[in-house]
Amino acid sequence: MKRLLVGLLLLESAVVSGAAARQSITLAELLGRATIYVAEYENKFSAIVSEEEYIQRMQPNPAGTPPQRVTRGDVLVLNLIGNNWTGFRDVYEVNGAPVRDHTQRLQKLFEAPGGAVLPQASKISEESARYNLGPVRRTINVPTMALLYLRMDNRRRSEFQLGGEETVEGVRARVLKFTETAKPSIVGGRDGDQPAHGAFWIEPDSGRVLRSVMIVGEAWIRVKATIDVTYGPNPKLELWVPIRMSERYDLGRQGNITALAMYSNFRRFSVDANAVIK
């Protein structure tokens, strides 16, 4: 009984010590670890393709359209041009009905580039965009987009603030809030600069990003977009990967669009960067 009591006391002490360490971390320490993590992550996660199930709803529902639309497609994420995240979608199924054969054509296109690869991939994405509900052109719904604000060369663009402590996918994290202040903003639109704000949920010891929320724009101007991404472990890639992304587009008097993307079947492939960007 005495040994059990000692063991419980030691366990409680370790839990308290871990919590104290997370709470005592400084803003500079947390931001520094997150920046190092993102720099390494960009090299490891680039050239990853996954399958996406994408559920969309629009309120109020336009006449003649279904209450929701569910698409399935391949999503390819690259980090090639100017070290910016670029995402491509290739939809192969809409509301359970195939719109083409599932041939993993995006992956094949980049594995054996024969010239004008990016224009071809962009054309595929534009074709797939016709299945999006509503009038919003979605260019920032790349799961890793928010990580741009943690890059060393972008950190000066935002003000950062420590938040509280929360659990994400079973891991305790510190919240790191950000507000973009520099101009021009990373995201731009028809109305000019679109400064972002939001938060990251970061594992203090490793700097790993467990969740991100990025908010861009204002509904009273045109569109307010909220992109919320949760990461989870992927043993095959030995990485934490985006497992779901929720989106909300507030359109003022026109209503709103909500979407939920869930990702699976992640796979890495080789890309010749020089061949792609020619």
C-alpha cells in the first residue's frame, strides 16, 4: 500500500511538473520551436497526395441546388514556387456518382513531368472548382496555408501572444495567437489587402503544430473566411498530417458556406522541382 501511495505521488508530481513546464514556457521559446518545426515540416510534407472527402453546405440554400454536396478527390500539396504552399484538387466523385475514372492523374502528372506541368495541374483544379457551392473563389483552403505565418521570414509580419493550454488529439498544447500587421498582407483579394489573424495549438517541447485557425477578411466588406485545421499522427509517413479541415465563408446578407474536408490515404512521391517550374 505504501509503495502504491509513493507511486501515485510520483505520478502526480510528474503531471504537475509537466503542466508547470508548459505554463512557464515563454512566448519567444514557443515561437522559436514552432518556427524550427515548420521549417523541417515544409521539407518533409511537400509532395504529398491524399484522398479528400469534402462536404459542403450553403445557407440559405439556392433554389435548384441540393442541401449539401459531397465530393471525393485527390489533393496534392507542394511547396515549390517561392516556398509557398500550393494545393491542387482533382474531383472524381460527386454525391456518390463518379464524374471520371479515379486514375490519380495529379500524382502521375508530377511524377513524370513533360512540360507545362503547373498549368496542367491548375487546369485540373479549375475544372474541379465548378463543384464548389456558392460564389466564393477558394484559394486559401490549403490545409497547410496557415503555417506560412510561422516562417522565420514572415514572423515579423505578425504580432504574437500566448494563450492558454488545451488538448488536441490527446496532446496538451499551448495556444499561440497571431495578428498580421504588415502590408502588403500575405493574402490579397479584389478589395486589396486581406490581413489574417487566428491561433496555433503547439506542443511546447517539440514545437509541433497540432491545430491552426486562420481568419481572413470581413463579412461586411465581402467575405470572411475561417479555416480550421486539425493534425493527427500518420505512422506511414512518420509525420503529423492534416486529418480534417473545416471552412466557413460568411457572405454578409448572402448567408454563409460551410465545408468539412477529411483526409486519408496519404502517400509521398518524388518531384523534380526544376522540371515542374520550367
